[in-house]
Amino acid sequence: MKHLPSLESIQESIRRFEESEEADLREKLGVGPGIYYLIRKNSTTYPARLIFLDALNQEFPGSLPKAKQNSSEHSWIERHLENLGLEITAPALIAPPELRAEFRNRDLISDRFGGASQQGLVRFPGERIVNAFSEPKGGYADDEPSLQSPFGYRGQGPSGRQSLASPGNRLLESSRIERRPIRYWYRPAGGNFSFLTWAMVAGRVWVRGVGEDGAARVEINWQLLPIPDEHPENWSTDAIAALEFPVAPEAELSEMPEVASQPSYAELIERLPKAPGGPPRRTRVQIETQRSSVARRAALLRSSGKCEWPDCGGMPAETDKHGAPILQVDHIADLAKGGPDRPENMIALCPNCHAVKTLGGEPDRWRSRLSQIAREGHERMLRTNPREAPVNPASGNEGISTSGHSIRAE
Ligand SMILES: [Zn+2]
């Protein structure tokens, strides 16, 4: 039979906690320093598990449970404390992260709100809200985030076929079905992790990808749609319409996804922000994220995996580590000088041609010719039947871009 401490011994334990060093108590009871649930009493909070275990140890010496004492899930320990009439709360319930809050690393986020610091998809104790973490280097082919249009976030699972049954994907799937907003956290290269935007899980598609082990596999590409806040009454009609994104049932997918399931050029253009140029840039993080991954993806799709410079003589035969052609997408008129972040102003070039454009002696000639090539290509793509839009056969993968591969430690 499971021993449970009485209310008297819990209260005695709270008094003891106030008089002793927390670190000593933790060491004595073998409870790590993580912050999880809290007991709130007279507007002061106390670590719930530490108090519980101390009370248990006093009342029933030698009966400390071997259960996972540090799990962030609400468990029988918190339930028992609630049954005793105590108020249970958690750091994220008292002071949830504010939009744009920055943290130097994941451990600091975990110290503040609880939750595992190793997972890409986590819930903080006390909350149903899912937090998705992304950063632009390493194993996962996430898109660069956008604050205006849907962007892709790769599912959980570093190698092998990804599955909706894995814990992180299950969290996103239930957020999608229940239409519960998630927090999207992003760390630009060299920067801090910040709570960049609220997002809806608008849909998911199965895409071809490459696992950490280098093997081709099926991945889930979650479609995240940025929203201004967590209150549905403030979302735009576009945001609500986007919740009707198609989803493919897992059961339908036995083999690699069809290349045809990729969005067409026209569909990508539809996702771009309507106002050219986008909203004004304010902070560094916004500048980082306004480079639209959708526009880059469209430019790559238009290129069919080949350098768009007509006289290209140096397209490398090698592919990148994801099996995609080595292409760099460049803005023809610089973003910084007001060039639009749209595929009509973008060009996919091989590294050689990119170098000539940037370093060569005839920048004006290149710019004007590239401009014409991009515009003509754009119009040609829009004329093409969306279902027959050329797709680079080497990479039926939404992550064909050289952008946005991010890591999520598992
Ligand atoms: Zn080239």
C-alpha cells in the first residue's frame, strides 16, 4: 500500500523548508533542482515534490517512492496534495513567458518554467500549451520561421520513419485537433532563444527527408501558422481559413510520399504576404525572420534544381547532405535597400554563379539580366498548371532549400 503524508506533516514540512537550506533538503531526499509544481500558501510558493517527499520521509521513514520524482507531468503526488486542500500551481501558470522573451539557452528556459530542456516539443508543468523549439543548424529541416505566412516545422524523431505516435508529434497533433495555440521558440544563428510567436498547428504533410543517420525517410512537416496571440477572437479570417489545411492520415502512407503532394509554385505564391515588402522591421529578431522561407522555396521550385543563370558553366554535380542540389537563393535587389522579399526578386544560383554575381566586375549587367530571368520564370510558373508544376526530382522535399535546417536534441 502506498503511504501518503497527512496535511499536518505537509504543513510541518513547509515550516521545515522555510528554516532550512533548499539545496540540503534536495540532497537529503535525492530531488534534483528542477522547478515543477508548486504549493501556494499565503502567496508564497514551495516546491511541491520536495515538500511532499520530506513530509513522507518524516511520517513514514524509509518509504520514499522510486517513481520519477522529476517528471513534469501532474501526477499522484500533486493529486494527493490537492486532495488535502492545498493549492497547486506552477511557474508558467503564475507568470507565463511573454512574447519576445529571450533566454540565452534552453537550460535557462527550463530553470524558469520547468519542462525538459532536451526536447524540441515540450509542455511546461501546469499547462496544456505546447512549446516548439527550433534553431537553424543541425538535423531538422525546419523552415525559417515567418511572422506572416505558414512555415514548416519537422516532426520529432531524428532517424527512421517519423510517426504520429511519438510523444512530441502527439503533442502537436492534439494541438492541431483541439485548435490550441502553441508557442514557437526560435534561436537565430548566434542569437538567443526567444518566444518568437504564437502559432496554430494548421496542418501537416508527409514529406521525404533525410534522417540523422543519412538514410532517406518519411518525415512529418507540420504547417505552423503565426497568430498574434492566444485569443481566437483576435485572429484574422486568413488565420482561421488556414486551419482547413489538408492532413493525410498516417494509415494512407505506406511508402515515400508522392512528389506531387508538394505545394505548387502558385500555392506557394498564395502563401506570401499580400503587401509587398512586408511590415516595418523593428527588432533584430524580426529582421532575421522576415526572410520568407516560402519565397525561397518558390524560387527553388522555379529553378527545377538548376542554376538559373543561363550561361552557367559550373553547376556542381554533388548534392548537399539532404540530397538536394547545391543552390543559393539570393535577392537580386538587396532586401536592405528595399528589394521585395518575393520570388520575382530572387534567383537560385550555383555557388560559382553566385560568386560572380556578388564579386564580379559587372554587377549591373548581372542584376538587370537576373531580374528579367526571375520575372519571366515567375510568370511562366504561374501559367503552368499547378498539378504539373515542375518539381526537382532529386528532392521531393519541402526542405529542398539550403535554409533552415535546425536541430532538436531528442
Ligand atoms: Zn551557375
